[in-house]
Amino acid sequence: MTLCNDDKKHLRGIAHKLKPVVTIADKGLTDNVMAELNRALNDHELIKVKLSLSDRELKKTTIEQACNKLKAELVQTIGHVIVLYRKADKPNPKLSNLLRKGG
């Protein structure tokens, strides 16, 4: 699943109003963090994640590991916030950030 630039632009527009739902801190991708990221992607499809990591290389590898393990696509990185997307098999219109109207 690789997003084209138009898809990413559309998703960035939707993500603009979102708040981070998960924070990845110094302990990195723990089982609990991964479970919460997985749950959030299942429910919302498009999420913002805050990275409280000071080291640039650690931040980069953490993002790559999260995307690979979660089978998610990195849509955007701005400062310490990333936007992840993973299409749900059966999206819930009440939870999905892509299907909800009026935010």
C-alpha cells in the first residue's frame, strides 16, 4: 500500500484538525504503545502520533519500525508529530476519521 501524492495531500487535509492520540516517549515502541497504536488505527484509520524523542536517528528508526510493524503508511511528519494511515477492513463510520462528517 503506497499512497500517491494526491492521496497524501487529501489525508493531510483531514489530519490537520486531529489531535495526537498516542505519544511515543523514551521507552519507545513498547507492547502497550503498539497495542494502542493498533487499536487507534483500527478505529480511526488516520491518526496523529506525538514523538517525545530527542534523538533524530532514534525518531527516524522508531517511525520506520512503527510503520513496518503496524503495516501503516506515513502520511506526514511535522516536528514531533507524525500522521499514520492504515485502511480498515470494515471501517466504523462513527469512529473513522475518513468517514465522519463534521469532526
